[in-house]
Amino acid sequence: MKLAFEIAWRFLKFSKKQTALIIIGIAVGVTVQVFIGLLMQGLQANIVQSTVGNSAQITVKPSETGKYIANYDEVMKEIRTVDGVKNVSHVIEFPAFLRLSNSDYSVFLRGFDFEEAEGIYRFSEKLISGNFPVEKNELLIGKDLSDKYGLNLNSEISLIVPPVVFLPRTFRVSGIYDFKNSTLNETWVLMKDNALVEIGLKGDVASTIEMQVDEIFMADKISSDVKDVIKNDDLTVSDWKSKNAELLSALNGQTVSSLLIQVFVIASVAITIASILAVSVMNKYKQVGILKAMGIDNSKTFLIFLFQGLILGIAGSIIGMALGVSLLVSFETFVKTPDGQPLVPISFDPLFLSISIAIATISASLASILPSRKAAKLDPVEVIKNG
Amino acid sequence: MVDSVVNTFALEKIYGTSIKTHALKGIDINIKKGTFNAIIGQSGSGKSTLLNMIGALDKPTKGYIEIDGERTDKMNAKQLAELRNKKIGFIFQFHYLLPEFSAIENILIPHRISNPKVSGETHQFALELLDAVNLKNEMNKNITKLSGGQQQRVAIVRALLNKPSIILADEPTGNLDSENTEIIYKLMRRFNKKFGITFIIVTHDRNVAQMTDRIIEIKDGLVNMDMEKTA
């Protein structure tokens, strides 16, 4: 075994240019594979994060429209016992009209315990001016609503809440938020939950209980766990996956196409190795014949060329990984969005990198099997006779 | 035939399928232990074919060979490899050393094939042999840096290292000048006497053959002459 490895090593060292060429070939393949793989992972994580990362991933609502959850505190307590659930919060909400110079505009009032809901919505990051509401007559409006109707900090506005009639009080804009989503920015008007409870005249209730999960793609499983825990047929539990079937199928499509590209890249690397090693066996035809005349057996001859594939695979994949990671770091550093954030935030998943190295190394070794068998079967007398 | 190291029995070799070449037509020879033999014959007479079959590199079409009393046709590939490694040493016209290794590394390869580690004793023996062929100072040089005569001496040492029963030499001086030819023959003779190793040398040079104990002439695939020198 040691001799076979040493001979393999010497063969590679002796043909330095050829060895360098093969290693570069493998490295380029692995670079492409790592680059595409991690870019796609980053892209998907980014899409998922921007789509559902800063919103509720599981919601609990009354099954019947127009109903509310009266004992929401207890239900929330039960939900918090479920594994994988985080940032549980409640919201009270109903539609309203914003009255501006005798015209009414439709909005959606949402009442939060801002501290409790911070985990899901990250309000503190979204607040672009002013402060959170402190008094019951204070509210937050979105950037687009502010721009559209010329509303600013401390602007006073009136609200009409059906079926409640015109509210006698006026409200003050205490802050402006930006969710980077024009629909939400235009329609959501945020208040303290207890302020909204007074307006709604329904008592201390919640319209929805919202939560996030540790593993975003486990939301459907955790959602059924939540259902089992609350054991209430009057409440409906739903998760983001069931509401975003199209997004999921797009993500799956992207995963499959990314995988296919990676498979083709690795396959072409393997074929290249196999053909170059086949040429290498031809080049070492004489040496194999000499070794066989000296009594090296077929299995050791096989090992010599298998080790060559293994050494080339390990060297090529490590260099390829380093190149791929450097390329991604440059990509992350230089390709930015207008606000200075990386266009695609990349996470250098060690598992993905280890798997890439393992696959490239195994492919290189498998690719060397055919030439190795050819070498093992070589008849020494052919070499001796033909010189 | 206790003292025989090689016995061939009605050895025949036919090459080709559509156009057949009858290289050997029935060779019966026995080679005694510790002797120094020459196989001569013209180009294409079948002498190298015979040597390759004795060395278990090639298989006879008919007949069989015994090496140290064991039939080689009954052995599998692994046993044949082991036989070549332990009992046979080869010296070829073109030295056939590995260009990727130094002189001493080339010499140690046959030993390392069957032994994972080179013992101090073997290393010492290799050095003694290199000294005997006057190459101790060149032992760490890459084989490509040595002259033709030096390379052939390295090949002789390589063939000797495992202390085989037989050394098969196919035109070992065919590529060398007369001075080096003499050096090589003297060395082979010396090792034959010192270690009692049987030498079978294929040559077309009758002058070289004259220096051996026995001359076997192969002509048209048959033994044409078998002449033993009387002491």
C-alpha cells in the first residue's frame, strides 16, 4: 500500500505539467460547483428571508370570520411549549377609514404589544422617524402613506371604524415606518393593542396569534404540533408554506436546476480525469511493465493509479474550494445593492463545502477506476517485447 | 533432477490467430542450479520468447515449465507475481529502470514489493552491491543522470537484491560498448560464483557466449545445439 502510494506520488511529481493541468481542471470544476451551489443557497435563503423572514410564519385565527380570541394569553402560553416555536405575539386588527379633507381612505388598523411583536417585525429597525406610540391616541403610519397624503410626524388624523361610527378623537402620527413593501406601507396603521381594544369595543381580545419558527422549512410540521397543543376547533392554524405554494415550487425548481448544473460540472470533471488518467496509464505503460516483471501484483498496480486519482481529487477539490470561496467573498464584497448591502448574502455552509470536497474526491477516484483496471490488466511481456 | 532449477517440457509457443507464428516448437531443457548459461540464436529464433516464458512473463501454448520443482502453469496471477518477485531477477537490454526514482530507490523496489519496510540488513546489502559495481557514490542520483553502463549495473544490482534463484538476462550488453560489456559480464560471473545464483543469458554474441558454462542454441524454435563446458 505504501509503495503503491509512493509510486503514485512519484509518477505525479515526475510529470509536473500534466499533474498541474489535471489539478487545475478539477479545481476549476469545483470552483464552479462551489460558487453556483453557495450562490443559489444564499439566493434562496435571501428570498425566503425577505418573503417570510420578517413576518409571521404560523398564524392562529378564529375559524369564523368576525370572531376574536378571548383567552389569547392562555393560548399563547400553550403555544410557547411547542418545540421550535419562537417570537409568539398577538395582534388585534380591523379595517378602518382615514378621513382627510372630507375624503376617506381605506386602511388596516393593527394593534400590537410592540415589545412582544419586535421579534417578528423588528419594528425598531423599520422605524425611520419618530417614536413608538406611548399614548392611546398615537399611531405609526407607513412611508408610502405618509408620502401619498403628505402626512408627517405629529400630523393629526381622524379615523372611522365600521360599524363604529366616526371616532370623536383625533390621532397623532408619532412615527413613520418602512417595511420595504409599498402595500403594507400604504395600508397598515399601527397602534398599541390596548388603544385598539378600546376602539373595537370587543373587550381584551386578539384577532390573531402570530409566531415564527427556528427552522423555516419545518413550519408545516410545527404548525400541526401547535394545533395538537391548543386543541381548539374554533381556531385555525396555518403556516407560510401552505400559503406560498408557488414560491415553494419556484424554490424547488431553482434547487433542482442548481443541483443539475452542479452534477453536470462534476460529471465533466470526472470524465476529464478519466481520460487524462487513461493517457497517463499509456505514458506509464513501460513503468507498469517493469514493475510487473519485478513481481508487483495486479491489485497493487490498480492501487497506484487509484491513488493518483485520489491525490489529484483531494488537491483539486481543496484548491477549487478555496477559489470558489474567494470568488464568493469578492462577489459579496463588490456586488452590492444601492443601499450598500451585499446583493446576495452568502453563508459559507461548512457542510456544503465538506460535501463538495468529498464528492469531487470520490468522483476523481471513481474516474480513475477504469484506467487503473486497464493498468492492472497490462501484460508485462508486451512492454518487454516492444521496448 | 533435484539440482535443476529450471525444467521445460515440450514447450511450444504460437503467436497470432489468423496468421500463426510458431516461435517455439517443443523445447526440453533443464538448467542446473548455480550454473552460468547462454542461450544463443539468430534474431527471431525464439530465444527471447523462451526466456520470457521461463521468467513467467509469457505463457506457453503447449508444454509447461518447472521453477525449483514447481509448475508455473498451475499458478494464478498472484502466485506468478510472487514467483517473479522472489525467485527471478531480470536484466534487460534496455535497463528498464524507473526514471521517477533514484538509483538506490530503483534497487530497493523488488524488495519493497514484498516487504513493507526495508530492513537495515537489506539496505546494507544494497550498499555492498552498489559498492561492488562501483556505484556507491552515485546511489542518490536520479537514474536518468547515469550513463548507459552505470544504468545497466544498477539493473544488475536490482536483479540481485532479493537473492533470487535465477537471473534472466536478455541481451544485457546489447546496448553497451565492448569495455562496458566486459565489466558487466565479469560482474555477473562474480555474483554467480559468490551467491550461487543461476544465470541464463540470452545473447546473439558468440564471444560473450564463450564465457559461459553452457551454450544452448535455438534455431527455428528448436534446440539446435546444447554444449556444456567441461571443467
